[in-house]
Amino acid sequence: MNITVVGTGYVGFSLSLLISRKYDVIALDIKQDRVDSINNGISPIKDKDLEKALKNSSSKLIATSEKKEAYINADYIIIATPTNYDSNSGAFDTSTVESVIQDIADINSKAIIVIKSTIPIGFTNKIKEKFNKLNIFFSPEFLRENMALHDNLYPSRIVIGSKSSEAKTFSKILVDCSKKEKIDIPILFTSSKEAEAVKLFANTYLAMRVAFFNELDSFSEFYKLDSKNIIKGLALDDRIGNFYNNPSFGYGGYCLPKDTQQLLQNFKDIPNNIITAVVKSNSTRKNFIVDSILEKKVKRVGIYRLIMKTDSDNFRDSAVLDIMELLKKRGVEIVLYEPLLNESTFRDSLIIKDLSKFIESADLIIANRMSEELKPVISKVYSRDIFFNN
């Protein structure tokens, strides 16, 4: 069986590595530098597991930027292109998904198409009506940043928005390539709308949990209480659990901001309180963090890393970006330390590449996630990372 994966981001690249354990896989990407990197055994994503797996992978995985080469002989084509939320239209921008499906229709209409990109509820039905001769279904992914390959190898569940024989074959592909016993992998076949809803509600629930512990932390900071002790007390209750409870400057990254906004848009004609509050809570938290920093009456704030998580290369929709802009509007000078940036400035703020000079230059250093290299100057650091983990 020949399988093509379109897109080499976290979802597409980790899926390519997973499936190439047992099947021939072509990874398609429009960026030639990513294609060349994969073919040379270098991961295009900063992730230790992905880097190691690529080095140890067999010749079953090749990358290309040529659509015809990728599609012509494919039995299954998995779409994992980005779908960012467009605030102007109030929906995900699904143009990349639609463009890929059009190309498949032109080159290999017999291929089975699996959408892994996150999409609005109802999108699959609409696209199937448009391309009524194509076999298309949606299957959400549930991957954590920096854990993408692990979560594919040891899936918590497999959800597929179809009950067809092709959908069941696809679930078998995923199970066969995983390292988890089949009996331990829950598999759910649903309608396409239900599968789309599972994805958006799952991420919104996680965002709600992040928001809850951030507001607990805001309460604790206001009343000069120890957030750690309160959270530990809650975590002793098995119904709450000791996970996803480390405070931050706000939720961000690839999924939670856009998925919560999309779900809220799907609720536009439905009475709700919680979904609206989850989206609003992130802005409230960022404003609280900024006010807490301003109370310290510092003139120059150093921002240590823009990334959302330790050992990541992602700062898309990072809460730190909004905090930086809010501080600048209040007249605070900002300097940055971000090794991933090669420029001398970022958003009109100076980038200091030498860590010791960066530390020395700032009156206060803010860090969404703490690091060992900041511990010697911990008295100068403002962070809500109380458990020192992601």
C-alpha cells in the first residue's frame, strides 16, 4: 500500500514517520528546504523524538515537492496542511485543504482522502458535496507539542468520521504502525460532524483547564497565597488529577487559540457561557500578568524566550507576544533573548544574543517557562511556571 502525507508540520511529519514503519510513504511539502532536509535525514522540526526517528528510519519514507509524484500511485492521501483561524471570516482558512483535494481530483481520483487538518464542523460534508466522486473522511489528531511522535506511537484513541470499510482499513494502518497493543487503543467510528466536534471540544476543554489554573494563580497572587500548595491540594482529588495544571501567561501555540475561537463561532446561534468565557479568559490573564509586572515599576523588561514550551521552536500565538505588546503600549522598554531569531530586532525591540548581557541589561526578566540558566538570577525573574514543566 502506498500512502502520501501532505504537509510536514508536527502532524504531517510525525504521521509520515509513524506510517513509514510499515508502509511506503511519500511526504509532500511545497517548501523545498523541508523536502531536502527530510531526504538528508535532518528533521525540519526541533523535536528530539522526531530527529531520532528520522535518523533511524528506513528508506520507506521519501519527501518530494512534486504533486504528481506524490499522488499518482497513492492508495491513501492524508492531508495535514495548516488551517489557521481567520478572524475576519470567523472560520478556519481551509484553502490549503481544498487546494490539495482539487489536485488529488485532477491526478488520482481513486485515492482515499483522509483529512487530518483541523476543520470547522460541517466542512467534510460540504467538501464531499463539492467533490462527490471522491472518497473523503476526517480523522482528528490528538498530539501534544514535543510529544507528537510518542502520541502517534502510543495513541490515546483513534477517532474517524466515517464507518466505511476504507475508514476501518485506515484505523488498522494506524494501529499496525503503533507500539501499543490493539486491545489498549479505543477506536471510535462516528459521523464526520461528530468527529469534527470531538476535535474542537477536546482542545477547548484543555484550554478551559489551562484557563482555570491560570485564574487560580491570579487569585493566589492577588491574595499573596502559594499557588503551588493550592494546586497540589486540588490534584490530590483523583477526579481532578495532577496534570495540565501548571500556570502560564496564557494558553497559546498551534491548536488551543484557534480551535477555541472556531468552536465559539460554531456556537454563534446557541446560548452558551463557558465557551465564550474560555476565549475571553486568555485576554484577562494576559492583562493581569501585565498589571503585575507594571506594579514592580521597572523601566526595561527582558523577555526570555518567545516559545510556549521548553525545547520547542514554536512561538505561534504565544502568550508572550501579546504581553510584550501590552507592556510596550504602557511605555515599558523591551529587550529579547531568543536564540531562534537571527535578526537584530523583533517588533522594534532589541534582540540580545548573549545571555549574560541580556540578564545584565534588564531590570526584570519575564519567562513563560523557567530554565536552568535563569536559576542563578531567580530573584530577577518573573514567571508563573511554578512546577518548572510544560
